[in-house]
Amino acid sequence: MERNLFKYIWRYSWRDQVYILAIVALLQVFYFVSLDLPKRIINDGIRGAAFHVGDTKLDTLPFLEVSFGPYSWLHIPEVTLFGGFHLDQMQYLIALCFSWLFFVVLNGWMKQWVNTSKGRLGERMLRRLRFELYDKILQMPLNHFRKVKQAEIATMIKDEVEPLGGFIGDAFITPAMLAGQALTALYFIFSQSIWLGAITFGVLAVQMAVIPKLRVKVRLLARQRQITARALAGRIAESVDGAIEIHTNDTSNYERADIVDRLGKIFLIRFELYQRKFFVKYLNNMLAATTPFLFYLIGGLLALNGKFDTGKLFATINAYKDLPDPIKQLIDWDQQRQDVQVKYDQVMEQFSPDGMLSPELQSLETDQDVEPGTLALSHLALTDDSGARLIEDVSLEIPQDAHVAVIGPGASGKEHLGQVLARLTVPVAGQLRYGERDLTQLPEAVTGRRFAYVGDESYLFPLSLHENLIYSLRHRPVRARGYEGDAQRDYERRIREALRAGNPALDPAAEWLDFEGAGLSDQAGLDQRIKELLAEVEFDEDVYQFGLRGRIDPKRDADLAAQFLKVRATLRDRMAAPGMTALVDPFDPARYNKNMTLVENLLFGTAVGPVFAQENLADNDYLHGVLKSVGLEDALVDMGRKIAETMVEIFADLPPGHPFFEQYSFISADDLPRFRDLTQSLSRKGAVVDDPVDRRHLVALTFPYIEVRHRLDLIDGTVESRLLEARRAFAANLPAALRPSIEFYDPAVYNAQASVQDNMLFGRLVYGQAQAAQKIGRMIAEVVDGLGLRPRVIEVGLDYNVGAAGRRLSTAQRQRAALVRALIKRPRLLILNNALAVFDDLTQRRLTERLRTMMGGAALVLITDNVALARMFDRVVVMKEGRVIEQGPVKELDRDGSRFYELMGNVAVAAE
């Protein structure tokens, strides 16, 4: 990228700039005419000076006459092309006024067009700049990310280049337009009076000389503000990433102190910036106001003495009215120019580290032209940022069907070797070849498809699990998406605009999955391959559980919903068996469910949206109206009062955070004082609750009550019958507008808002039954397997969102997902860089055996701290202090006196 901002702007936008500048030049002609017309309106239209030629008064004057000449030196007489319209003085005045209005409107419309055009140009260039900066991120060496904070990089692309977008459109057009407007007005003033022109020029010269110098300090302060704000963003990101360390070490107040100090520095910088900025503005306004004062004084005296025409004085003052603003804006533009150049330089500095990948390495290519071969390292060396050697003089060969284990003590350099093999870091010396080709020069179309790498901490994108697993197949668009009608026109418009902004014509909605590269033919084959790999890495049971907790849309997946309803029917029959009826309390529209909360029994359905959400029920008018209509409100108020009295008595001496607050989740520790006051007030004036707000609060206390769990003897058979009556009234009288806000439980209908497991079970586990969840879980699994639906449940589980950085998964689950992602593209070389370290020893052995089987005739490199795993491989490489000290077949190295034998002995001793 260009280091100079103006060169960058001109390089990519000169055609648009030239076109708009031509319109700006034409605009000055119309502007000059609009300045001259007020003088003619006063002198010729109102005073009628043009109608008096000597002592003769003319009745009419030609309007819009078009002529040229005479040119005596060319012997050309005056030639009239159009004689115009002959108008009397009144008509002439009206014509001049409307002409002035026409040019004012035309001038304003052209300014609006210029501003819109340069705004579009600026946004297009900002889009180009942001894409190029993001492109640079994808080309940065990995070691650079250890020196910068992700929040700072994101802030630079999102916020710090934002002012550049506004300036890019102004870079050439704004100074041209403002300077043209100022020079036109200044020329007009000089044409009216040389003295008034000289005064104007003198004041402008002072402004142009003094104001920029005063703004130098303002510019420096603005730069300091930007740097400190960026550092603040990075520091806040550190607090988020280090939240565990902050809490476990009680350093939250230290962190607050640091933020307070940083905010104080930013405040002082910004306050001084405001002081200087507004002083400069005050001085500029004072100088701008001085010139009209001199015009009125000097011009007025000249007019009184008959030495200056009042029409000219009016026109001069009118022209100057438009002069200070463009001059001020020119000064502002110059300051902005320097500011954005500083920002541009800072951004370029951050996005131009050493070791950037060549753009050609990430081109949209295939890997068909590269023959697979041996991965050979010859006298390889790698250093860190300080120049310390991480790997030194490493030479080894990995045939395309070899399975190699790399072991060594801590700081042996084996982890760095794994990154070199994956081409994640580039060696500083030696050769790295793949077959006959230099691996460091091969495009990612080869390394990203033939090689797979899994480190000790795998990253997952905040998408569904399925999207993360197939991420390794999204190399390039293999087939365009078909658009029709308006969608096709919108797509073509987006592509045209992307190309004009220098972005590639890539459509994320196209088909990006490389089925052929994965050895598959269609989506069905891919789905089957994912399920097989999930089983191989022992991840299928976890995904099955995700599926049970997941949801489906019965309208979109009607067949699957019908299959799950079959599971419901089968489970209902199985739960009728002796010993099973006491485990689940089924949903029955005609029966009160003792293991559901009171309000769940009332609604008997799942909320859709916020209207009937649990946290909003206390203020739900319709629900309270139903309770009142069936005469249940007073009973629930009394029940709520008893709950409040009991809770206040139980929690009176308990500290916040006591387990009872969670078990009896009616009143939080924060709300306890309010209910204590309420119960005391009721005890003084009797049990009658008149205040509507208090009544609602007490009714809301009953909503989470479950008799079999809380055991306060508040719900008997009579209350259950009245609650069932309220349930029926709630459903029968529900307004049409509220019907989409709840989905009722129906034994014959799949509930879209409930999980798959809840739909299958269609009931609640009975509270207090030992191992009820485990027994029911095994029963559900048996039924699902019996109906052959486990693969379908796993498909639902693949839609599970893994959260930011995959944090909704455990570390082991993230590693299993990363293994599937690596294996699904059928790599010719799989590099596992301590990828199995999170698993126990037996799991590591099982996974290693399976991985060796799956890789078959392809290469596998396992870098591990578990020395015992090395016995399972064909060859072993032993490293120490960045060097390879032994390598060869296991049988040759497994002898007394070898370093490998020594490491194995240490493992045996540790095991004993």
C-alpha cells in the first residue's frame, strides 16, 4: 500500500476526482453570476441606471441578449446572436430577481451533487482501505499477533480509519471548491473596489498565517488522544481476557486504579484540546468579523462622499458574506489533512510488519499442479523476535506415508518445529521442501488443503458446530448461487460496487464446500462423513446430548418432528411399566402437574418472545386479568403473603449467597428488605392487601412455587382444581394478538419452543427420585436407538452454537471438534502439535490408534509430551534445546544408552 495518503487516494480514484473537479470549475462560473446579479438588481432594476444613457431615458432594455465583439484588432464588428427580450424597468427587475433565484438554486443543487458524489467516493475508498487492511491481517506472520492486541487491531480498522473515509472525498475536491469559491469572491470584491479588496486580502493573510500555527499544538494533542484511547481499548480487552486472574488474585481494585489513571490522562488531554480548539475558533471568528466592520465604515464614508456606489457596496458585503466560511473550512481542511496523514501513517506502521505473506500465496487456485512428495528439512533454523534460536540446524525427512512422533523435554523446540512443518512460521535459514517444491513458496491452496494442523488450543468461530467442522472445506467458490429477479439485480449491483471499491467479486452465499477435495460427491455424503468422524474422535455422544437440548422447527422439519413424536408415544408406553411411573410426571391438559411451577401449570405452554417470558409475568396484565376473572387472585395474594412471611422468617439471619436463596428462589437477597417491610405492614393493619402493586408482587411470589419441592402445604386439591380452571380460561380467552406469544402443550403436537428431549419426554422428572435423570436418559437413548433416530438427533446437535471462541464447549470438546475439522478434508499430512494433551492417557492411546488407522497411507506427525505414545509410531524424532539429537525407527532407538530409551525410563519411573 502507498505510504502517502494523497498518492493512495489519487491512485485509486483519479477518474472520479477529475470528473467532479470539472463540475466544481463550472460551479464557479454560476457562483460569480450569482454574486454579480444583486448589484445589477439594485443599480439597474431598482435605481434604473441602465435605462439612462446620458440625458436619454430608455423605455426598454434587452434581457438575455447574446453577442460578442467588437474586436477592432481583428477587424470584427459586434455580432449579435440573439437580441434578447425587450423589457421595461419593472419587468427587467422581475427578470433579474428570478434570474438570481435560478442561479442560487442551480448553485445549491450543484453543490449538493458535488457533496453527494464526494461522499460516495469517500465511502467507496474507505471500503477499499478497510478491506486492504483486513487483507493485511490475513497476511501477517503469526508472531506479530503476539505483539499486538486484537482489540487495538479491530479498533484501527473500525474506528481509526473512519475519519479517512470522510477526508478521502475531500482530499482534492474540497480545497478546489473552497479555493475556487474564495478566489471568485475575492476577485469580485477587487473588481468593485481595490481598497476593499486590499482590506479583505490583508485580513485573510493574517488568518492563513496565524491560525495554522496555533493549530499545531491542537494536532499534537489530537494524536495523543488517539494513542491513549487506543491503549485504553487494549487495556479493557486485557481485563476481559484476564477476568479469571483478576478474580482469583483479588486485583480488581488495582485494575480499577489503572483505568482511573488512564481516564484521567485522557481527560487532561481532551480538556486542553478543547481549550486550544475553542480559542482558535474564537480568534478566527473575531478576524472574520473585523472585515465587515471595515466595509461598513470605509465603504459607507466613501458612499456618503459620492466616491462609491451603494450597489457596489451591497454587492461587496454580500460577496464577503460567503468568503470567511470557505477560508475557515480551508484552514480546517489543512488541519484535517495533517491529522489524517498522521492516522494513516500510524495505521500503515501497524499493518506493515516484517515477514508479511505474499498475496500470491493466498490466491484462488487449485492444488492440482503440485505433486505430493516427501517433506524434507535441511539445516533449518528459526529465531524469535529477540534473535534467540528456537530451532537450530534441524534436518529430517518425512515421507508422504510416514507416521512420525516428535518428543523431547520442555523448551526442546518441538512445538516450533510443528509450526514450521505447517508453514505457520517461516525459518530464517535452511531449506524446507515438499517434493520438488520449496514449501515456503507454495500457495495456501496447497498447504491449506493438503496439510492439516491441530495445536494445543484450537479456536472455534462463534457459529454452529456444523459450520466449524466444515470450515476446512471452504477454500474457494466452486459454484455460483442462482439468483432470480430482484435478487439477481441486487447481486449484480453489489458485485459492481465491490469491484469499483477494489474488493474481490466473492459471494459468501455461493457454494464454497469442496466436496471433491474431501472425496465426497454431495451434502449427504458429507453429513455421513461428519458422523463417522465424530464417532472416531469419541465426540458423537456429546453432540447427541447437544441435540437433545436443541430445538427444531416442525414446519421446516415436519418429518423429523413426526419421528420425535413417535419417540414420545413409545416413551409413554415404556413409562407405564412398573417402577417407571414414579419417575416422570407427564403433561396432561386435564391434570395439574405437581412437578411444574404454579405459573407453568397456568400457562401450560412455552413462551414465544418476551410477552409471557418468566421475568415479565409479574407485570402481565392479561395473566392477572385471568386470575381475577376466575376468582383466584385473592387466594394467590394470600398464598404469596404466607410465602413472604415464611421466607422472611427463614432468611432473616442468613447472609446473601446462602444456598437456601437458591433452593427457595422466591425472594432474592436484594428484595428481602422490601418484603420484610411489606409483611410487617400487613401484620399491623391486618391481612387485607389493597395496594395493586403489592398485590401483584405477592401474586408473583407464588409463580415459581412447586409443592413437592418447597413443601409449604399451600396447594391442595381444591387449589389445583381452581388453577386448572384458570388454565382453561387462559387458553380459551387468549386474544388473537397474543396467540403467537405462547405455544401450548398438546400431546399430539410437537412444541417448537421446547427442546428435543422435552418434546420426547413430554413431562417433568419427579422431584426427589434417586437417579431419575440417568434412568430416563438411558430409556430415551434406547428408544431413539431402537427407532434409528440417533443420527437425526446428532444432526440437531450439530446446529449447537459453540459461542465466542468455542467457549460453550469444554477444552476437550474443542480439541475433538478441531480433529474432525482437520480430518474432514482428507489431508496428505496431519500435524498434531500437543493436540491430545488435554485427554487422559488411555484416551490419548485410543485416539492415536484411530488417527493412525484413518490416515492410512498419508503422513502423520504427532508432537507430544507423552513419550509412551511414541512406541506406537514407525519413526521417532527426539529433540533437545532446538536440535534433533536422535531420529529413526522405534526398534533402533529403543535400546540402552539412547536418549529415547532414557525418556521412556523416566516415564516408567514416574508411573511407579
